[in-house]
Amino acid sequence: MSDRASDREYVLTVSCPDTRGIVAGVATLLAGHGCNITESQQFGDRYTDRFFMRVQFVAEPASAGEAVGEDVLRGAFASLARDFGMEWDLRRRDVRPRMLVLVSKFGHCLNDLLYRQRSGLLDIDIVAVVSNHPDLEFLARSYELDFHHLPVGRENKREQEARLLELVDSYDVDLVVLARYMQVLSEELCAKMPGRIINIHHSFLPSFKGARPYHQAHARGVKLVGATAHYVTADLDEGPIIEQEISRVDHTHSPEQLAALGRDMESVALARAVNWHAQRRVLLNGSKTVVFQ
């Protein structure tokens, strides 16, 4: 193994029934294998009786040898997991998830994600862009990314979703992000990628659905507008929420100003959600999430 510390940094996430001894068990196991905890967060949900934990640690080299290997750590955690009924995941911290971005004609979220990745602000690799319109091909190409135009209509929706899944496989994609992709994914597709698809949409109080939501909000005189990033499920826009952003508005805001403000909030909320997912800070808790920021 390389002497670089990044090769020896790991992130462990745990979800299990809440009981005594979980933190002690994880800490003891890590210490016994020569690992040093650099960050640890945990949460016990008294409403669901579930315990959640995220531990970041470094496998330190022994005085007369190498650090413990990943296979050994996995074997040790598998044994501990059986004792506590854990759902767990162990990843090297320097392995970045691979992300496929779906977009339609609105490019603000895509543009923001591309810029943040190139600037080193996202712990994720965007591997390609897919769209049901050709409008944003120039933007993907400007970042030297593959662009796939998959027009979607009633007659070919199933065929195009099959093609999308082929792209997920061919690019070895870990996460799909709907960056203002104006198509509803089928139940079948959602079921094949649970917890691996993130969507962004406006979230008004009250809520306005359908065409021209900012004009609807302006007509009702809303005082708050916002954006919600969430995991995609078969229930439209009802998946577990990862992040939300809001802003106060008043009677002086035009529909165009509301829309511009909305674009900013959508970009920020989506970027945070993507980065927290990439850093394994988001754990599913039924219809909710636990986010270790």
C-alpha cells in the first residue's frame, strides 16, 4: 500500500437498532486494528429506535509493518455487524463517486455542478450529461464531457429509460442527479436505484405545481420561496429530503425576480446535497434522512 495518508483514510457508516455498546464496539474494533478516529458523529432516533453513525478514520502503519488492509477491516466489521444487526458501509475516502447528470433546458444547476467540480468544491466525478433536449450540449462539451441526447415521449419512455440504465452501467455510475430534468422517472427505474438518485425542485409555501410556478407564487403573494433536494422515489417529489434552502420575499418581487432567486437556491441546495451524499454524510431513516454535516 502507498505511504500516502489518503490511501489509508476510510469512512464507515452504520445504521442499526439502537442499543448499548455500539459506539464502544466500533471504537474498540478500530483501536484494536491500529486505526485512529479523526471524525465521529452519531444520532439515536427515539421515534424510530434506530441508531446512525458516521466515522472517519486513518489506518496507521504499524511500527514494523504496513497498516491494516481494507479486506481485514471489512471482515472485522462484518463480524461486529452481526452482533448489532447493522447495515453498514466502508469506503476509502479518496474513492470519489461517479455521477451522471440529467438535465432538460434549464442549465443553472448543471452549470453550477460543473463549475464546482472543476474548482475542487465537490467530492465527486461527473462522468457524463444526459438530456431530453439538445440545448445544453455546448455546456457539457465545454467541460469535455460526453453528452447523450435521449428525447423522451410517451411512445419511447420505456426504451429511453432502458438506454439510461445502460449508460449507468457503462459509466459505472454511483449517483444520478436530476439537475432540473423535467421528466418523471418510472417506478421501475426508481426501484432499481434506491438512494442513488437525487432531484431538485422549488418548494413554495404554499406549494404550487405545474407550469409557471413562480408566476403562481407571485399571484398569491408568497412571503417565502425555497428549494428542496431529495432522493427520488416512485412518489413524485415526495422522497426523503436531504437539504432545503429558503429566502424571504415580499410584495416588491416580480415573477422574474422570484425565478432568479429560485435558480440560485436550487443550485445551492443541490450542490450541498450532492456533496454530502458523496462524502457519505447522508443516511436513510425510513422516509427521512440523517445528515451528518
